[in-house]
Amino acid sequence: MATNNEAVVAIAQTAGKFTSSIVLQADNKYIDVKSILGLFTTLVNTKSYELHVHGPDADEAKAAVSEVFAKYGLDVKVVAE
């Protein structure tokens, strides 16, 4: 589980650098990616994720957060709004 803990912290820290709203859709739940607790409970149980990003630095946020997901082997699809 160590990698999952690392992934959660890395994702939340990366998301925290942006002002955009970054929301992860997993199954039927929506989680604020900046919330370590929300991420922790979600990344454990779900295998496929959708990322919804809105805000002034959305493009940079999408790229950075997607990169962290990929680094930890998590499958995420960025949803174009």
C-alpha cells in the first residue's frame, strides 16, 4: 500500500499548486483532488478515473495531475469540458 499513500500525497500536493478546481470522478463519486482523505478512500477502491478541471490554469493543472497519475500507474482520463 505504500505506493498508494505516496500517490495520494503526490497527487494532492500537485493539485494544490493550482487555483483551478480539480475534481476526480470515480464510479459515481466526485472527489476534490486537493483532499488527501477523499483521495485516499477513492484510490484504494477504484481502477478508472475521470479528471474534471475548471479554472484559469486548467491546462497546466490537467497536464501536471495527469502526469502524477501516470507515474503511479493509475489510469485517468481527462474530460474535456
